[in-house]
Amino acid sequence: MQQHYINVTKKHKLTADEFYEKDSLQTVTVAQHNYKMKTITHYTLYKVMENLQAMITETTYEQDPTASSYFIRLANTHADIVSLYYGNFENEYFSLRTVEKIMFKHVEFYGEEGFIQHAVKNTALEKYFADENFDYSDYLSN
């Protein structure tokens, strides 16, 4: 099971101000197991959550099932991100792998993953997901 809470070494501890304002993607050393993992900060996840909420607000209902599936995908992804964020609010960092899994959890077909670029816009994850080295096929199997 993927670890959501990350107990980092003192070197990576965030100050009170950084906790609410630092938007970053970095590799930290996990204290109890002495291994490195890619993480995002508490604030980065919050910004993703805000972006998803804004995307939902901008979505209009239509009788077209394609539009409704887009709205449902956004709403479900937002709900999962909100659950991760508030369920682990005291965390300074969140596992990048956990966030990736949530972002792709409700994507059923190739081409539907485009909303992710908007969800991570103006965050430390924007370049990460736009990078040509990021392989969406790791998550998309159909």
C-alpha cells in the first residue's frame, strides 16, 4: 500500500510559513526507512485542489453524455484529492505517486487525460506532467 504520510528527515522540514506557501516538487529522504521518494508539498496539493474546483465551476451541464462524463471525471478526481488533502492535513509532503494515481484513477480512455494539464497549471507539477519523459501509458491501459 502506498504511504500517504511522509515522515521526512529534519533537513526537509517546512517552516510554518512554507507549509502554507511553498509550491514544490522534490525528492525527500523518508526518515523511518531511509529511502528517497518524489513528493509535493502541502501547498502544491492545495493548489491542485483549487484548480480542480475552478474547472468544475466552469463546466456546464449538457445533455451530451461525453460532457457529463467529463464533469463526473473532474468531480471524482476533485473528491479524491480533497479526501487525500484533508485526511492528511498535518503532512508537509505528499507522495507524488499517490497524487499521480488519483489523477489517473477516473481516466478510462486515451485522450481523457488532458484535464490533468489544467489541474496542475501554475503549480510545481505543471512542468512534470508536461515533460516529454512522463509516460501516460503507465496509467492508461486501454
